[in-house]
Amino acid sequence: MTVIVRALRPDVRADAEGFSDTRRLALPYMLSTPESVLHALTRSHPDARFTQLVAEEDGEIIGTAQVGVAHDSPEPGQGFANIYVRPDRRNRGAGSLLLRTAEDRLGRLGVTKLFAWVLDEPDNRAFAERHGFRASRSAFFLRLDLAGGTLPPREEPPAGVELRTAADFADDPRPLFELDAATASDEPGDIDVEFTDYEAWLEEYWKHPLLNRELTTVAVVDGRPAAFSVAHTDGASRYGTAMTGTAREFRGRGLAKLAKNDSLHRARAAGCTEAFTGNDTGNEPMIAINKWFGYEICAKEVRHVRELG
């Protein structure tokens, strides 16, 4: 049986479905749908030079790669290639072929430092080490049983604080862009991020097919969004927290916790049965908050890096 690697075809529905199915099998802690796969391919910023590759064996998609340039980082020459192979189709050369194809593409785009997320499992880490990567930061995936678990009770917002949803900002989402930009710059990571392009943010984030505006809660202080918990849903029963954060001047008041609790209650009432989130392993305060909600660590992912060229 021969494995080939090619670009995902956005006009072929079976490609998006196969890509999404493979991602869910390899990484069940992250939400993926055919619509979100196509959105990433067609709505990513042009400077990211983003592409999606598939490894195919006898017409069946068995591996995927998300490949691009970290265009929103102030440091040039950085790129990423996140590769996932179906657990029941490993050891057939798909991962190595995907990585080699990604490296060739990124090298031509001027990338000199390559980052890749790798599940913290022996086979996956051995794969990264064989290909010259070194381990960097790590992150936990956490899961919450919304159907059978018990959420903390809802709390009344303190004086001067109002809880709203992202849907309330449909006519003018710029205040949410400004909050997202401020909180994203403080997120721990190997690659610094700067959101400066409002129109690109609208296309990539505000119009994301997984974004659930009715379940995204925003804590507003004196008319200004101060904290939020961004909700993604897969259209069925799975809910994911895409981002929870507070603007610097409003921290220490429990607003992010308040917003996330409200969002989780909304999600359960809407029929979501399980919730997922992720935290940097060094972000002990946020991990403690998520455990307070009832989340349990279900997996760990390690970011690896290597020099190209």
C-alpha cells in the first residue's frame, strides 16, 4: 500500500470530512468539523500562507498537517506544522512524509524555526526526536462532564458589572477584538502574538463556524468589555473554551471566572454534555480555576522546535 501526500481540496467535501475525522480520532480533545477545516483554509490571513495537507492511502485519508507562517509574531522566520495520524494507521510513513512536505514548503517561504505540537506519548515524542526536534513548553487538555458533573452555582455580578453575550456585540464587535488582542498578547507561549488587523480578525475569528456567540459570555464594566470566555461548539454536544481572559486593568476581581461559569451554565442548558479546555502546564492559577469548575486533566501536549536549513 502506498501513502501519498497532497494538499486538501477545498471543493471536495470528502477531503474536509476525512481531515476532520482524522483530527478527531487523533486529537479527541479539540473540536473539529468539516466546516471548521474549510474555514481555516479559506479564511486564514494571507500572510500566514496557511495550507492543509493530507496523507492518503488507497483513497483513504489517514493523516493531516496544518502548516503555516507565524505572521502575527513580531519575530520573523517562524512557522508551524502540526501533524496528526490516525491511531490505527500509524507506522506506515504518513507522519514522516507529511513533515518532509511541510518543511519543504516552509523552507521556501523563509521559515528558519519550526514549531510542532506533539502529544505526550512515547511513540509521538520518539517521532519528534528522530526528526531533530527538541521539547519546549507543554500544555494540558482538560475535560468536564457537563451532563453528569456539578457546576458551581451561578453568582450575581458585583456592582457595576454586567454579563452579556458575544451576540450582543453583533453590530459592532470591535470592542471584543480589542479585548482579544489585549489578552492574547499575555498568553504564555513560544511565539509572541500581536493582533493588529481588525478585518482579518473578523474573518478568521468572529466568523469562525465553531464560535457560539450565544454561549460566549462577556463581563462588561462601565460599558467596556473587561473579561470574556469564548465558547466553541461542534453543533452536537461538545463545547470548548477557545479563550478566557481579562484586560490587565480589571484583573484580580474574579471577572474571568464569573464569565466562564456563566458560559458553562449556558452550555449545559443548551444541551452540551462535555466541555474541553486547555492550559499551559505552568499556568497554575488557571489550572486551579478549571479544577474548581470540575475539569480533569485528560492529556498533555508538548510543543517541539527545530531549526530549518
